[in-house]
Amino acid sequence: MATTANIHAPLGAATILHVADAIKGFYRSTVEWNERRVTRKLLSALTDAQLEDVGLVRADIAKI
């Protein structure tokens, strides 16, 4: 009679993976938010003429 191996992850391993994924997602979101914040700050420092040179108007900054 053949037996099959019952291979299961250790108790709590799935929970640890979910927590790690949540932390990674939070970190990624925070990095993206900060990059957008820095970009908005730099664009806000430009004059209207400089913004026009890159194809933007002041109202576009808030959308970034």
C-alpha cells in the first residue's frame, strides 16, 4: 500500500507570510507617497513659465 506524504507548512507560517506581505506593502506605499510628495514640492517651487516648459500648469501639481 502506497502512502502519500502529508506536507504542511508549520503552524503560523501562513500568518507570518501575511504579516510580512502587509509590512512590505505598507513600506512600498510609503515610499511611493513620499516620492509623490517630493515631486509636488519641487514642482511647486517652479515658476508658471517653467511649468509651462514641461507641459504642466499649476493645477496639475495636485494631481501628482
